[in-house]
Amino acid sequence: MTELVSLASDEPKSALKALQLIDECVRTPFTGRGKPEPLKHGKSGWWSRRITDEHRLVYRVIEDRLEIVQCRYHY
């Protein structure tokens, strides 16, 4: 949540897009906008979506819960 607050302070448009992507992840976690792709190299189960060229939303789905670990910079 801290990263999202910082992103909102520094780049409000990017924060709004991140919130829209989070909403989409809840509905369709593995398809849709932001080019969802599974992470590799020991990060099995984690996915990323592009917020901007600089920022990524990194998340995973456990049962019916969305866990977000990053929304600023690259993984």
C-alpha cells in the first residue's frame, strides 16, 4: 500500500492506472490489459502487469485472494 501511496503522490495518472489494473486482476487475474505474464526464475505463481514502461504491478492469486507485492519500478 505504501508504494501505491507514493506512486499517487509522484505520478497520479500511473496510480490511477494501477488501481484499474488491480480491479481487473480481481475479475480476470491472468488475462486482460497490462500484458499479464507469469514471472520466471524462481518466482513461480507470481504475475506482472505493465502499469507504465517504468512500473509493474506484481501479484499472485491464492484461492480467491489477490496478493500484491509491488506496484513501483520493475521486479
